[in-house]
Amino acid sequence: MDATSQVLLKSAVPAIPWNWIVTLIIELFFYNERQQKIEREKSHYQFIALRNQINPHFLFNCLNVLSSLAYSDAEKANTFAKRLASVYRYILSTNESQIVDIEDEIAYVNKYIYLEQVRFGDYLSVIIEDVRTTKKGHIIPVSVQQLVENAIKHNICSKEFPLKIEVLIDDIDIKVVNNVQLRKTSYGTGVGLDNIRRQYALHNHHITVSVSDTTFTVSLPIIH
């Protein structure tokens, strides 16, 4: 090996680890950028979810129900108040979570459904069916509840037009299906579904929406 080759070899050897270091720094930079984006999107979504739950209509209706129960059924009023507190507690407790166990989300959804069924009685039917072969899997916090809430917000729920909602869980996704009987006016903000879509996109998953003359279906992929 001549002198020129030796010089080139010596100059190339120390460059190899520096290339690794530069590559690592670049990877860390983009990773950090992505994590910051996830945190920003997550915070925004959770703010929207919390704001929706504290909106005057929902809280006003719950307080009216609670006031009525306080005179007619003290025990039921106590249960209603505890479930209402649990709804808010869940949102606050998942504030730092990007995903949650499906069981935790469904337990929360059941508490929310209880509040709405006390209000609407037999006019609101919500069925949750879990046919998974394994209980593993995660989902975006508050996402299923948001879909149930949207169905109630945007559709008539009365004796003449009972509202039926199905939550179907399998190993691939969670489908929330409701019959379509749209209100002429609704108090929804229209951003709930978009926020869920954006949260799933951060995890490289996509929700699907199917609309027919009689049903409205949203499929939430399970995150493994």
C-alpha cells in the first residue's frame, strides 16, 4: 500500500463513526419532532373531548335529571351523581395517555350510556357486543364514547323514533352503528369525528365511515 492510500485510509476510518453519529442525531431530531406533534395533537383532541363533555347542553341535561331524581329516587340520584363524576374522572385520568385498553374505554362508555339512558329511558337502546378471541388491544381515549355521543346529538330519540346504537367489537376494529333519523338542528360542533381521525393518523391507522339511507357506521381500528 503506497503512502497516498495509507493517508486516505487513515482519514476515512475516523469518518465512519461520525457518519453514524450524524445519522443518529438526524433520526433523533425527526423522532422528537414526531413526538412533539403527537403530544400537540393529543392535547388538542383531549381538550375538544373535555369541552364537549362540559358543554352546556350535556351538563344542563344531567343536572336537570339529577335534580329530578333527588326528589323522586334518592338512591338513583346518588348512583347518577357517581357515574357523572366517573365520566369526567376518566377524561382527566387519560390526559397523559395516547392509547388506552379497550376494557377501560368500554367501562367508561357504559357509565356514559347509563347517564343518557336515565334521561331518554326506553327511547334509547345501546348494545355492546364483544366477540374478540383475545382481550388484548388498545384504542384512542374517549373515541367510542364520542361516537355514541355524536349519534345522540345528531339523531332524534323519542317514543315515535327510538334511537338504536350498536357497538360491535372484534379482533380488527370497533364499529359504532346507529339508525339514521337526523334532527333538523343539532348542537354538535362537527369536529369530534375529525379529531378522532387525526388521532388515529398519528398512529398510522385510519378510521372508516359508512353511510346509507338507514344507518351510520364508524369503524375504529384496534391498535396492537
